[in-house]
Amino acid sequence: MIIEFKVKNYLSFKEEQTLSFEASQDKYMQDYHCIDLANGERLLRIAMVYGANASGKTNLLLALDFLKNITTQSLDRESKTGFVPFQFDAETRNNPGYFEITLFINNTKYIYSVRLDDRTIYDEKLYFYPGTQPALVFHRQYNPKINDYTLKSGSRINIDSVELSVLKSNTLNNMTIVAGFKKTNIHFPELQTVYEWFEHGIAPIIRPWNNLYRNVIDKIENQEKGFKEFIIENLEIADFKIKNIDIELEDSGNDINNTTYGNEVQENYARYFKRKVVFTHEIEGVNNSLSVDFESSGTLRYLGLIGELKKSLQDTMVLNIDELENSLHPDLVNHFINSFLYYSKKENSKSQFIFTTHNINLLSEDFVRKDIVWFTEKDDTGSSNLYSLDDFNIRKNLSFLNAYKAGKFGAVPNLGIL
């Protein structure tokens, strides 16, 4: 789980900004919103981010996505990291960026940080908490004079110099140690735990144009246990009147030699058959079949999101969605958030959910508490600032929606008069 995420000098974030999942002392709906950790900390399941267009909402998700990429992807010597510094300042354009994430994995707290630009990792550290105090796992530091870096492990880490040398030899100057570990076969459990979290514990960012429903159809076709039932149940609850989803295979019209049926055809199935997806709708007690081609974009969007919800709960992942409301009715957006909270509590899941939205009406919904609401706002230099609704001293009986519309929290467009 994410405890805290920091980013500095990346995209629109010039100064260091912090997204925290640490819960406040608020007891409201804590069984749904909060997870009690073994070390006594309480973490939130949700972070919802508001702000004007181009204020930095999406960039927050992109920063987290970038951190996932650089810790899981191997690079060749000439490849760039993909880092983009803050562009509206002559100094920051030539400076590295900084990322830091504090995690809670398998009852242990970890702090990972990295400082880099588009070609070089300058500094990289990993700490863990074997007790109440942090202990170094590794520290990597770049030396520009020799165009190389030093790598050392902490005194609490059981790794010999040969294994450390293997790790270093597999990690180029433009690669993180975490990503380099993927190429080795050494025993380094603390580093492996963090690598696996970046690889499997955080989902790639979902953008408004992502076609999610095809992933759902694939899982239904593969007959993943309980998956189809979960999808149908949630579509019914959401009043789509969909009772079933069938997948039919039709001859694609390609010539096929019957004598070749077997492994060869199975491996190239799509070459000979095309998939027809049919939804069964129950209208006034009568079942009606409808091809996926005639389903609305909102239906398919919600279908895909439910699939992502199931995956995040099943794999204990951080779900990241940009513009959650895309193609969805406001009531459906509210329903999806409540579904995440409901199933997370029901299954005692440690999954988390970060989303950006322009749907300000969510601020008046019953599930909202101050510490889950975040805002992004650009200052006069074009730099994004990130701050929480919990930073404001407002009464509980005050309408968050009305206060936001009145500009009390900022993070609204500064529109001129026509």
C-alpha cells in the first residue's frame, strides 16, 4: 500500500508535492475508508483529485506511472528514461527530478527514492523498517568524474560482494537498481519485494480513451473463476438490465484445412475465427440479444471499469483512473466509488484507488470525508501545487460542494468575462 508519494521537478510539478494516504483522526465511515496496519498506522483506500483543466491532476497520475516504469523496465545504453522536467524555469529544465514513495508491503514499511534526468540515475536509495527505525537496503550514487556509480548495501542486508557486483553489472547508468534486479538471479528478498510491488502492485494509469472492455471479454472467454459472475452482478446492480454476456465464434472466411486441426490451429485461432460478443438484456421479463456493436460507450466504459475493479481487488493493486466520469452518468460514477469501498471492506482488501475528476457533485455525496479529497492548482509561474481538503479548517456541517463552488478551496478555472 502507498503511505506517501512525493514528486519534484517533473512535468508541471516544480516544487516538491506530496500525496498522502495517512488517515486523519476522523472516524466517519472509517470501516470503509481506513485500513489499520500492523505498525499502528491507518491508511486511506481512496484519493480523489480535483482541479481546473491543465492544473496538474493528470500529471500526478503520470508521475506515479513514470515511477512504475523506471523501476520495472530494462533499458539499453542509448535509451532515455522518459523524464521530463518542469519547463517554465531555466534552472529546472537542466536539473534532475526527484521521486519518493513510502510503502507498506507484507507488514513492513519501505521508503524508496530516486533522483534522475533523462539519461542518468544520480541517486537511488531504499530503506526498510525491520523494527521501529529505518535501515538501509541499498544506496546508489553517481560520480560524473568517472561516469559511473557506487553501490553499497546496508549492514542489515545479507548479500555478499559478488552478488552486489552482479546487480551493478546488470544496471546501466540510465536504469534504476530496482529494474536492474529483474535481469539478475541473485537472492535479495528486500529488493525483490519492492520490485514485485512496482511490477504487480500498481496498475498502469487508465486514460479516458483506453478501451477497457476488451480485457473483460478476454477474461470471460478464458473463464476466469468468478469473474463473469462478478461482472454480471455489478451490471445488474447498476441497472443496465444485462443478464448475460456470450461469446460466439464465427468463421472468418479464411480457408482452413481440416486436417491441420490441432496445436497449429489452436495457436493461430484468431486467423480462422472471429469473436462475436452478445449481450442479453431482460426487458419486461423478455430476454433480448444485442451485439456489442450496438452497446453504448457508457455501457462499455462501465463494463471495463468493473473489470479493473475486480482485478484491483483480486491482485491487491493501486487503481489509477484519469477522468473517472468519462462517458458515465454522475450517479454511475458515485456508484462505482461506493462499489470499490463496499467490496474492499467486504473482502478486507488492501487495494487503493486514485482518480481525477471534474464531477464536483461528488463532494456532496455521503461517502466523502475531508482527508480523501485533493486539489491541484497552478500558481503564477505555471507550477502545480497539490493540497488536501483536510488542510482547511471548515465545519463538518458546511457543504464541501458549495464551498468549492464559491472558490474557498481554489482549484477552479479563473474565467474572464465575455
